[in-house]
Amino acid sequence: MRKMTWREDWMRNKIVYFMMLPIIIYFIVTKYLPMFGIAMAFQNFNVVRGFFGSKFIGFENFEVLFTGDAFPTAIRNTAVMILMNLSIGFIAPIIFALLITSMRGKVAKRICQTICYTPNFVAAVVVANIVIMFLANDGAVTELLAIFGLKRQNWLANDNPPVFWLINTLMGVWQGFGFGSIMYVAAIHNINGDLHEAAAMDGASRWQRVWRITLPNILPIVLMMFTIQIGFSINMGFDKILLIYMPQTYSVADNLYTYTYRMAFGASTDYGLGAASGLFQSVISTILLLTSQKLSAKNNAIKLF
């Protein structure tokens, strides 16, 4: 079969190409052109002088970033919060999907799904203020914990591990578990019902059907979502952490994002340092994504690229 030339392809599919043009322009302007800002990581960047007028200083910004007194603490907190998000935060949507698909009433199921999806659309500022109010000295959660004998306190000011780590993880779970379950719910609904009927006729319990039929069938989706989440895990809700943490909890709350924010936009603005940190985090995210993709491919899961 003769291979189609680019002219023939253009004449046949030019309408499709024109439809793609706005999307291509969007990605070029918002995704690719800003990548030129990587140059700031190697400059003593000055806004007035711009990219071409700022002094090139090599890896000095990275040296300042890596030799900061709080950098080891930020790395530790980042690693701990990533692990907690990839364990508790990742499992919660799967459990919710299994529970919601086992509900019998369609109306009750829709209402439950709507209520649990809603927090995903709440702004980070609102979520942070809710957490601040609930965990204050006289907050609702503090009052509840006091009933069980725990000390009445502002829990966000507690610098003992793993208090802040748990707060951050549970805050992310509350906001994202409903919306994050959509893929799993769709995958569960696509499982052939005959498999469950045959297993039920053979005497399999509901738990056995979940363990032997449901989970194996959604495993490729689970691995794909895990691969995606690993790539973005280093972000870990930076905006919400920045809104709820305070100087007395820097030892347990500071991560790479907040550490860089304080160094780059604290007493004096240092765009070069911020760009160096952003580049470092992008490299780490890429390594994590490629590693998880390799592991996913070995398990015959869906490949992302």
C-alpha cells in the first residue's frame, strides 16, 4: 500500500488540522514558551535587564538552594508527605469506588457521589480556612478529640511528628477522594456482570468477588493512576500548606515548594533561586514518573507513553 504524502494528507484532513490549531497555539504559548524561563536558574536574574541582560552565574543558585540550613528538613518533609499521599491518599478513592458501586439504590448513590465530588471544586483558600477553624483551640474537631482525652490545643501549631503530616494528608483525602474515584467507578462498571453472577452462583461472598474479580480487572487502571500520581506527587498541595503552616511548624511542614517560596520571595526577591528550585523539582518529578512507568510496564499495565 502506497504511503500517503503530506500534501495528500493535508488535502484530506485540513479541517481537522484547522480545528487543532487553537489547541496547538495554546500549548505553545502557555507550556513551551515559558520553558525559556529555565535560563533564570543559571542567572542572577534582574527583571529590568531581562534574560539577555542578566549575569550568568552557572550553578550558584543551586548551591544556595542545596546548602540552606532548612534544605535537609524540607527534603525529609517532602519525602514523608509524598509517601503518605501515595499510600493513604491513593487508596482512599479506590475504597470509595468499591463502596459506591456496591450501593443498590440509584438515587442514594447519585446523591452520595455528588456530595463527595463537591469538595474537589472548593478553592484552596476556603479549604484552608475550614481546616484552620476546625482545628483551632475551640474548633469542632478539637472539641471532639478532647472528648476522647486528647489535649485541647491548636493542632496546626503542633510541631510534633506526625501531626501536621496527618492533617495535610487527610485534608487532601477529603478534598480529592470523591473526584479521584471517577476512573475506578467507570472501570468497575465496565466489568462483565456475568463474572459476578457466576461467582455468586458458586457460593462466592461479596468480599471474595471483590478480591478475585473486581480488583484484578481494575488493576491496569490502578497502576496507570498510580503512575500519574507519582509524577505529580512532589507538588502535594503546596498552596494549602502555604496557607495553614506557621513559623513554629516549619520543622514538620516545610517542603521544597514552601522552602523555595520563603527563600525566593521572603526578605528579598530572588527569581533565579525560584527557577533553580522549579527546575530541580521538575527533574525529580520526571525521574519519579519514568520510574513508575517502567514498573507499570513490567506489570503489563496501560502505558502512558
